[in-house]
Amino acid sequence: MKALGLAMLASAMLVACDDPPATAAVADAALTQGATLYAAQCASCHGANGEGQPNWRERKADGRLPAPPHDASGHTWHHPMEMLFQMTRDGIVPPLAPEGYQSDMPAFGKTLSDDEIRAVLAYIEHQWPDEVKQMRAERFKPQASGR
Ligand code: HEC
């Protein structure tokens, strides 16, 4: 009886996962595109696996920061998605950095479309462990209005 119950539960879950096939397919396509774009545009600095450059916390001789990791050991996940989008599109410029801030992070606004930037960020986000995703969901949940 119990086994049957579990089997039914499992198949119910399969059906549930199957539910919006179109959305799932779109999400998969974006992740694949994101992975390709990441390898081509970001990996040279941020590392093939998002590990960043060595000693990324220490400024280089020219005073600039090395590329930080995008994996869970970095601070990319500390920032809301909209900010990551802005930094990728425009580079590390005001209002996200002080006026005249010197950075090696390129602005991708002319190289990548907004959708491509979203795809590459979705791919980065996808690599984070579940507890990181959960912390982000807590930290960046939409504020209740009318406070
Ligand atoms: C030429 C090297 C280089 C390439 C290529 C590059 N980055 Fe960066 N990136 C950097 C550096 C260096 C920083 C740190 C800049 C600083 O803080 O001054 C950075 C920082 C960032 C940050 C901010 C992270 C944080 O926690 O503040 C994001 C987001 C980011 N990069 C995304 C990307 C994405 C997405 C791509 C590919 C589309 C990419 N970068 C390609 C060098 C690069």
C-alpha cells in the first residue's frame, strides 16, 4: 500500500514537473545560450568554472581589481539580479561605482543584447548551490508595499 502511495506520488510529481513544457524548454534554451556566451565572453577573466582570477581580493600593480569569481566563493551572488545586469551591460560605472573608478570589467552593452546578458546571468545563477539561491530569494524578495 505504502509503496503504491509513493509510486503515485512520484508520478504525480513527474506530471507536475512536466506541466509547462514550453516554459521549461525556453529556460533550457536560455541556459544553453548563456553557457555558450559565458565561455566566449566571460570565461577568459572570470574562469571557465567561474573561479575568478588568482588573488582576486588584492588590487594589481595598476590599482585595479582582478576579476572576482562568479561561483559561490565570490560576491556576485550578494547582488540583486538587476544590479548584475547593469554592471554587465554598462561596466562598473556610477551610480554603482564612484565617479572615475578604473575597472577592467568591460561594458557588454554593445556586444550583447539585453536578452543575451540575461541568458549569461541566468547561466551564472544556475550554477549556484541551492542554499545560495535560497539566501538570495530571502534577501531580494520583493518588499511588501504600503509599509
Ligand atoms: C577583460 C576581463 C573581463 C571579462 C572578459 C569579463 N569581466 Fe566581469 N569583471 C572583470 C573585473 C576585473 C571585475 C571586477 C571589477 C571591479 O570591481 O573593479 C569584474 C566584475 C564583474 C561583475 C561584478 C561582480 C561583483 O560581485 O561585483 C559582474 C556581474 C561581471 N563582472 C560579469 C561579467 C560577465 C557576465 C561577463 C561576460 C559577459 C564578464 N564579466 C566578462 C573582468 C572581466
